[in-house]
Amino acid sequence: MVKRWAIAAVVVVLLAGTSSYPRVQPAPPVSFATTVALAAEPDRPDNPPLRTRLLVSAKTTPEPRVVVGAATTSRVVALTFDLDMNPQMAAAARAGAVWLNKDAVSYLEAHNIHATLFMTGMWAEVYPALARELATNPNFEIGDHSFSHPAFHTPCYRLDGVNRTEQARQIRLAQAAIARSTGVLPKYFRFPGGCYDRQSLDLVHAAGLIPVQWSVNSIDAFNSYPQQIASTVLSEVKPGSIVVMHLHGRANAPATGLALRLLIPELEKRGYRFLTVSELLASGPPIQPVDPREVSEFYQPPPLRATPPARAAPVPRWCGWVIGPRGRVWVCR
């Protein structure tokens, strides 16, 4: 009987001791950042390694539908540049044209300006070495600008629209082409011409991308007047703005480099710092459009005439929004 009581006492002591150990809590759930499935592409020694995203904690807030800026009181601004390319531009490139404003790029690099470059997949395919060089600059962030720059909603300037199937293909091909050339898989998408609708937004989000538009249009496209470009940005910029500009040079954006030489020093005098889109969104919550229709479209100019009639008015050298005494108006000069 004594042995039985002794054994029972030992068991009681052991149970009491184990109850005082701290309980080990299970590790919090960890999720991988969403990645986009690329088209099957064999590993090749000339392909740069793909920069993969690291483990991140589970998201608690939904991705923004469309980003046009950041809500912040800090004097920060995101300069963003589009690198357009369509089949006609690609044909010109094969004939020797270089669709890159190297003067603008050199200025950005020399002054260590942080910027986001929205690159078409076709541009990355035509200029893989240049695309890789831009992507390796730690101050530059690479975004997706579709594969061959069609409109995802019309009217949209003079861009031809494509159906939903082709829109999804444009996103997929661009991601694959940019990843092959640069080793970077973009997480932001910019619609060609800035035109979209609800269905196209759904396609971009389904691909794991965040649409990024702008709050300030520099109207540097087809504009040869750097003073006008700089004054347009300076009159509209505010903390958290996203500015859209272009880097494909030649006749499509000939004065961007000269405009940057006027614009950047003046913004620095006003106390602004230049951030990538990711850095801007880290400074404050995203600003989103308030239009419940989720539609963005732009004025469709009349078709260009191959041969203007006699005594016709000269073809304007540029068209864009200008801030005047009566507000924001569309003008052609």
C-alpha cells in the first residue's frame, strides 16, 4: 500500500511541474507574395536570374484598385516614365532607330534621381541590353506598360483598342518579356494612354499587378517645348503626386531631358524628394480615383490626314492640358 501511495505522489508532482511550463504558440501564418505565372521559358545562360520576392506576412488590407498618388504631407513626388513600343516603332528600331531619350536617362542617373520606369514588353525585347542596364540601376523601379501599347478602353487618343482576351495576353506577354530581359518581375502596371474600365482593372488585378496612373500629366509627349513641360508640372505638383513623363525620345518625346533640367532643380528648391512608386506608397496610403464607374478615357483626336488640303491650318506640334486663368483646358499648338 505504501508503494502505491508513493507512486501516486510522484505522478501528481510530475503533472504539477509540467503545467508550469510555458506553452509553445504555433508560428503565425506566412504567405508568399503573389507571383504571376510566366509563359514556359527554358532556362538559358543568357537570361538574367529572376529577382524573386521574399516571404511577407499575411496581408491585412486589400490592394488598391488604382493608384494616382499618396496621401502625405511630406514633400515627396514620384517621377514615372513610360517606354512605349508598338510594331511600327519596332520596325523603325530594326532600321536603326533608338527609342530611348539617353539625355534624360543620363541626367536622372547623374543626379541619383529615384524613378519608376513603365516598360512595354516589346521595348524590353527590342532592347534587352538597355532594359537590363536600366533595371540594374538601384534608383530605378521597373513597371509593366503592356506588351505593344494598345488601348485597354476607348476612346484613348489614337490608340487601337483590343478585346479582353488580347488584353490578358498583353499583360502576360509583357511580364514574361520584361522578366527575361531584366530579371525583374514588375508588380505595378500602367495602362497605355491611361485608359481603362472595370473589366480591364479586373484583368490587371487577376495577374497580381497594381494599376498605377498619375495625378500630374507633364504633357511631354510630342512636345518640343521644355519650358512648357516644366511649368505644367510645377503648377500642379503637390506632396504625394505621381508625375507621368516619357523616355522613348525622338519625335515622340523630344524635350523630356531638357525639361528635367528645369524641373528637378526647381522641385529641389521647393524641398521635394524624388521616390519610386513603392517608396511613395510607403510614405502614405494610396490615393484612388473616386469615379464609381471605374472608367478612364481620353479625348480622341480626329484621324490624321495623309495630305492636308490647300491652305489648311498648320498641324499642331503638340496637344495637352494647360492651366490657364479659366482653369484646365485642352489646347493644341
